[in-house]
Amino acid sequence: MLAIGSDHGGFALKQEVMAHLKARGVEFKDFGTYTEASCDYPIYARAVAQAVASGECERGILICGTGIGVSITANKVHGIRAALCGDCFSAKATREHNDANVLCMGARVVGGGLALLIVDTFLDTAFSGDERHVRRISLIE
């Protein structure tokens, strides 16, 4: 299962992403926010990150205005490797090389069409498992 969350700045894009996930048949849990009313992004970023770190969800997607705040917050949770991606190359590389488990995006940075391509790339790319990448991830931990 996939965890997803956003603040008010990412709410509309989160709706697009969730519709796309449903169309793909991907199970997900929405950790909020549930409206466009102003809110504090760390609440939702932490909830998604904790769900991934605990094993409740396999991976996560977080969206705020820039993606920066949610990525900083998610990376404070032990075991999370959150990556802010604004292009498909970064999404592919962070899965192959970093085994990133949370995708972060900025709704005010990427449009819906690109965001869905980034999501697909993130979900469809496996970790390479190369020894050098395993070693580097262990150095992060």
C-alpha cells in the first residue's frame, strides 16, 4: 500500500494523483489534508513518513507548494529516504540508486501531467541493488 499526503498547497495535485493511482489499481491511504484550508505541512509529512517507516505502507508520496517542506520533514523520520523530484530522470535515479521510499513534489513547480509521469516513474522503477548503492545507503543510515 502507498501512503499519500499533502498540505493545502498540494491538495489539488494530490486529488489528481489519487485519481491516477485508482486508475492504475494502486492501493493507497490518504493521510490528509482533506481540504484546501490553510494547514501545517509537517503534520501530514510526518504521518506519511511514519506510515512508511513502520511498514504500514510500502512507499509514500508527499505534495506541498514546493515539495521542500515535506521532504525536509519526512527525512527527519528514521528509515525514510524522501526525494524531491521535479523530473522523471530524478525519480528514476533516486529509486535505482537511493532506494527512495517517499516521493516529494511541489504542486507550484510541476503541473499535473508531469507529476503523473513522475509518479509512474517512481512507482515503476526498482532499486538496482548494486553493492555500491547498498553501501552508500548504509552510510546514510
